[in-house]
Amino acid sequence: MNRLKCCFIAGSVIGAVACALGIILIPVGDYVIGSTIKKEAVLEEGTTAYDNWMSAGAPVYRQFWLFDVQNPDDVLKNGSIPQLREKGPYTYRTRYIPKENVTFYQNHTVSFLLPSGAIFEPSMSVGAEEDMVTSLNIAVAGVYNLVGHVMANIMIQVSKSSLFHTRTVKELLWGYDDPMMKTQLGVFYPYNGTYDGPYNVFTGKDDISKVSTIDSWNNMQTLSYWNNTYCDMINGTDGSSFSPFLDKKMPLYFFSSDICRSVSAEFEGSVDLKGITVYRYMLPPNTFAAPSDNPDNRCYCITNETTRNCTMAGVLDIRGCKGAPVLISLPHFLYGSKELLELVDGLNPNPEEHSTYLDVEPMTGFTLRFAKRLQINMMYGPSKEIKILNKVKENTIFPIVWLNETAALDDETAAMIKAELFSRVDTLETVQIVLISVGAVMLVLSLIGVCVEKRRSRLSYVG
């Protein structure tokens, strides 16, 4: 056997080995990457997930748009439809305080409190906190819904209150001294210095599929607001992260204490976020649908008056949870019943501006960007006993304010994720491709060389 033929044979062997190594590296590499991600996703000291989870993380902002009533006298004197003008955003930084009372347990759970705080951000707002807004008087709307109308009328007249009042943005959001209730009232009062929780969630140490899943909230493993096993379930996580290796066919479940219930989000599509591919999940349009369209919502319908005997879509009565007659909806009554938009003027629901979404990195399950959008409403209606409501014609679910709570991955964290995780994946994929490609080329060329050399030797022998 001549030397050239030996080289060709050796080249084919080396090429075949390189191809085999490249192919073998595919499952081995997947295993190594999977093991690394599972390890780093566990909530325990020293992991990537723990470091991000413990800190306040990326800035979380709450933008508020308040509805300014343009014709308050006309509504009271003539029963006119309220003409609304949206004012905002007024932006506050929230969730800037790290978790407190973090305690790990032997059953692979960890408990914590989420402190609440709000710092006004003038540069991200259209005006000052001292801007004046004419809005629904939540004290009057509250007594209308909670006490007899005769007693409500006495309280309203003695305090010289009215259905609408004009106050600053700061007062309406965070609190003011109400002359009728003789106490502090505000849409989000109290807020600063309060806590959400305690939460108790699984660390994922024994089962990574359970990481960040809520075991209990407020010391409850199920809620007690809806008087129904299904609606009282606490499902999923708090939305900040999910288990690794997402299946886009499966919805994500998370619990929101703001609306006192669990919801699901469905895969909408893939999005690029600072060079990272994320899965966008959105609340489906039937989240607040009427029970006739979404039977799962039957147990959330607790008051026939506000929901037109459970036929109205778009609102969720959370008085059982918050202790006040508050109705939650998507902003501008997005996906709500047509009559919600007919009883006030100035709303324009838009899915792009008013939908809730989560952008989740599919391998790690980390939520890298989100926008939670909700609207706070209260109801008032005609009353023979309450003088200021004598001329009101219709029961009206009145929008007070809507909010957009949002956070997004910053450049520094994006660079860290790409360097520590995706660079390893890219390097491994590059090695696999090079080994398979170079090995295949070497194998093919060497086999061709062997065949050519064999043919040449045969012709030489015949000659």
C-alpha cells in the first residue's frame, strides 16, 4: 500500500471520528447546558436566579393615567354621560426595595415579603403631582354601595360632599383627609411602608419544574374570597420567573395579588430583546369574559347588580378581597361589554396599549420584560334617597385610573446573560458544526482520494 493511499485512509478515519464527535456532542452538549441551566435556576445562594431574585433587580415603574371629568355639573343636574379626558402618565418608581424576611425551609421552600414604595419620576411624567384632576369621589361611591341610601344621603349632606371632587394627582393616588369618612382615603392608600405577602415559594432544589411556584400567599394555600375551589386556587408563580425550558404550547400561570386571583398567559410569538430571543405571553381576551363565554369565570361573578346578572364582560368585582366596592378591568374596558363604553365618553380601547404581556426567556424561564395593565373602577347609579343622584339615569361603572406596571431588562444584565449563558451555548454549537462540517469534508475527500488512488493503481497494473 503506497503512502498516499495510507494518508487518504487516515484522513477518512479522522474525518469519520470528527463527525462522530460532533454528533455525539449534540446530546452531550444539550445535557450539559440543561444541567447548568437547571442548577442556575434554583433559588439558593450562589445561583444566577438567586442573585437576581434577592435584589430589587431592574427598575419597576408604575405609570398612571387618571380620568378627568369635563362635565361634572351636567352629570348631576341633567343626568348626562360623563365626558372624560385622560391625563397622564404620572410615573412612579416602585418595587425598588429588596425582599425582606427571606427565610429558607427544609421542604425546599423560601418565604419573603415584598415591600411597597413609590417615588415620583418627574422626567417620565407629563406634569407634576400637584396637577388637579376632577374624578369620582370614592367615599361617595363607597357609601352608595356599602350602606343604605338613606344613611348615605345623610352622610353626604352633612359633609357637603358630591359625586365628583377635584384634587391633586398625589392626593387621588396616595391619600387625602376625606371630610365624610373622617379618615385618609386614596385609590392606593395605604401604599408606602406596606407589604405584599408573605409569599412562600418552591426553590426548585428537589424539582426544578416547581421553581418559584407559590406554595402559599398571606399564609394561605388557597384563597377565601370567591367561595369556590377553582376560583380560590393560587396557581403558578408571581410572574417574575417560571420553570426552565418553556413549551410554547402550554400557558403560563401566575397569581396577582392586585386582582386577588390567578390568571394564565398564552404564547403570542417570539420577540428580540437586546439580542435575546424571548417568548411573548399575553393575557387572553377571555380573562374577564362573561360566564356565558367563559364558564370558568362563573365563580368570579359575586354581585348581580354590577355584572348585569353575570352577563357583562370586562370587569371583576374584588370587594370580597379588598373590602371596598372596587371593580377591576383592563384599561379603557378592553374586551369588555359594549355598554361599558356607552355609559361614559372618552375611552378608546387599544390592544397594543392596554394589553398585559410577559416576555420570558424560554431556556431559563426568567421574565425579562413585562407590562401589567389594569384599570380601577367604581360604580354609582340613580337613587331616589340620595339627593345628588336623583338625576343620574344609569348604573355606571366609572373608570378612575388605569396603570401600566412595567420593567425591562437593562443593558448590563443583558450582556451578563449573553456572556454567561448564551456564549457557552453558541461556543458549543460552533464546535459541533465545525467538527461535523470539517469531519464530513475530510471523510468525503479522503474517500474520493482512496477511490481515485485505487483506480490509478489498477490502471497502472493493467498497463
